[in-house]
Amino acid sequence: MPPYIVPVDAQDPEPLPIHSHVAVNRAEDLEGIMPGDFSDDSEDDELDFDDDDDLLVDYLNAAEEEDPPQLLSGSACESPCSYPFISIVDPKLASADICTVDEAKALRRRLRVIGPSEFVRETITSERYTARKLITAFGIRPPPFYEGRPDEGYYRLLGILITRECATRKKLPQYNTVDDAATLLRERKNIVVITGAGISTNLGVPDFRSTKTGFYAKMREEHGFERPEEIFDIERFEEDPSIFFRYSAETLPAPGKSTPTHAFIKLLDTREQLLTNYTQNIDNVEGNVGIAPTKLIQCHGSWATFTCRKCGAVERGEQFYELVTRHEIPRCKYDIPEAGIMKPDITFFGEKLPDTFFDRFKLHDRDRVDLVVVIGTSMMVAPVSEIPMALAEEVPHIYISRAPVKHLEFDITLLGDCDVVTAELARRAGWDLKHPMLEGKEREVEVECVDQELAIWKMNRVGEQEEETETVIAQASSTEGVPDRSVVEHGSEVRANEVKAPEGGKDGRDSRVEVNMCAS
């Protein structure tokens, strides 16, 4: 998904309200964790590190990418938002400078029990920990540009990490297995589905952020863009729309095409279980498969309609498909002899997010939703990424994608091809999911436990795409200096016997799956 709306580049989107269960005493508690406030005798007036705030933001953002080199191997944490796959000591750092795995878990639990202010008093004010060491409890290696600073120089970073930890929802312990996910899908009546580019990649549509195969990576490597995001910059479009139309056709799927995941969401709609589908995709496939317009929020707009930049005329997008695929600039049929440029109604950098998102969430969904299913998105872009923190803590969350996220915590994480995972969930729920791409693929689905405590599972059709998914997971969990470490390295493995999945489905497929359980 393209980060069309990013606060530093565009008009700031209105933040979603953090739910009360993560907001208790935050204002008061956090007063004591900013630079200069840790102790009364701080000499912060002699310290001025504001100039590198941009560097710090970039550093933390990079920590949430697929291959974050700055994640600290020695400070494994207990939740996906806390980089749980980092479980070996980084030999580059002395043990005195980092928190151990168990120490990091204990510190984070303590923070949630006593709150930020008391946590700072117990750790920093008491001089039990330096700020430099304490930040490693949150899975972050000290920034290289901080080297040589006094310990007070790390306070700003520590404050950010404490704030982020306090604002993160915690996993619900009662939901853990693939069957639990299927049961939730079968029983819940107001499901919010959040989708990203991962549900369209099987149509040949690239995602935007992947390191090697994403749209931005291709623009850098093949076309020499230093900042490929500029292709979607509104000021650049106004100056020269040909740049956008020269390259953007790659984000268009073939007409009439969809995936089993799109069919899965449509099935939820047909069964009257879909509350809202918030899609970050611009391809409009959700609309094309017939998801009710009243239940579809296209957070970043889409190719479905075009608007004239001169007169405001709105036209349906399909009439411009051939022009766009030929890399030609579509013109308005009015304003002859100087016709205006027709721009697709995609939200560019520098444009405001549609009010429909905030209106729908605040006025309709927030108090009704009973299940959140996130599919094919890394949840890196606000305000969609803020939805989990804005809901009541008892609402379960399921995550489906090829690679885990590290900055949000889900109750059940299912790793694999989105189409494989959603088809298997539908079968276990007893639903008949039909799609041309599923024909002839009635093979068993192998389920492997990646992390039993965090309820993270890997799912593949037997003999299909296993190597690719394994590579993605390993890359997402590796750190600098250990690129080949397997994600299942952290726990011993016990091969279990084949187990019966719940009876379901009407196609007569064998319901057996082979489960590779991680020992607790």
C-alpha cells in the first residue's frame, strides 16, 4: 500500500481517540519521562538534541520495516509490537549494555502495572538502569548518532518508547489457534476488515513497500527515482502529470479480476457479518466484486473515478483504462479547446484524507465492532494503523499476511498467502467459498506453530509456496549480522501427530492438517 497520507508529508490526519483502557493517567504519568524531567538536578538546559529529531523519527520508523538492521538481538520482547523474534544476543554489544530476554519482558510488564512515572522512578531515578540500557528493553539498539552523549541524551528516545508501549493493546489470552480464528469468524456479527496491498499481489499488482519487489523499490532500481513517493505527490502532479501516468499503470489490476481473499470479504458481506471494510488499496477490486458501497471505505481513494482538475467534472474510471495503460494523460471532455487533466481520485501526498473514514469509524463502527480482521497490510500508515488502539480491549484481532508486524499486538497471527489462509478459515468455519483461483487446489493446508505463546502460525498448502513464505518470515525476523536465522529457532519443536480440523465445508475436502507444535 502506498503511504499516501503521512503526517510529515501531508496535511495531518485527525488522530483517532485512544480508548480509555490505554489512556488512563497517560497525561499525568508521561510528564516525568521527557528530557530534563527525570530528576530535579538535570542540566538539560545544556543539552539540545532537537536538531536530530528527524533522524530519530527516521530511525524508529526504520525499526518497523521488514528488515530492520537496528533492532537489538539481545532484547527479545513478549509481543509482536515488541519485535518478538529477536532472541539471540548481539555479539557487537557488551552484555552490560543490554537487557536480557527475561529482563526485557519483566521490565515491560512492570511498566504496564505501575505506569510510566513510577517506572521511571524505579529504573532511572534510582540509578538501577541507565537510559541507554533501558531502551534495549523495548527492542531498540541505541542509535549510532547518539554515541558519545551523556545518558540524559537518551531520555527523548526512552520517552517515545515508553509512550508507544503504553498505547499498545495487549493480546487476549483466550484466543490462540487457527480454529479459534474460524470460530470467531463464524460467530461474530459485526466484523471490521482492514485490507492492504497483500490481498491483490496475486493479481500481479505490486505492493508499495516491499524491499525487493515493491513498486517503490522498482522505481528506484529500474527508473532511478531517489524518492519514488514523489510520483504520488500532488504538487509534482500539478507541475507535470505525465510522470504519474508514465508509471502508475503498474498499480492497476486487469479488469474484472479478483482474488479468493476478495471473495472471502464479499462472503462476509453476503452473510451480513461485515460491518465495514477499510481498504488501503487503490485498485477498487473490493468495489468490483460487489461489496456494498455502504460498507466499503477506500481510505486512500481509488481508480474508480476521475475528477477534472480544471472544472471538477467526475467520470467513471473504466473509460480511461486504455489511456492509462498506454501511459497517456486523460483529458476532460469539457473545457474545449483547453481541456483539463483528469486525475484519478486517489489520495496523493499533500491531499487530505476523506472525511468518510473518520465519520464512519467514530459514528458507526467504534461502538459496534466485535471482531477485527487485518489482511495483507503492515499497518504502518495512520490513521488505519491507529484503529486497534482506539477500540475496546475486549475486541479480538486477527492478523493475516506473509510476514508478522512488530509494532502492533494481535490475538492470532496467521502467516502465509492471504488466499490460502482465508480459504482455509472459510472451510473451517463451514462456509463454501468459491473462486476460480481455488479450483483444483483442494490440497491439505499445513499449519505450523511459529510462536505458541503469541499465537503465531504459518499456513501453506502442502507442497506449495512453503519455501517462499519461510523466506519472508525469516527475513522479517532477522537482524543485521544474522540474516539466515530461522524464525522457529527460539523454541524447541515437537512434531505432533496429524490432528482433525473441525468438520466443515461442502466440497468433501480432507480436513486433516499437519501441525508442527512449538513446545512451551
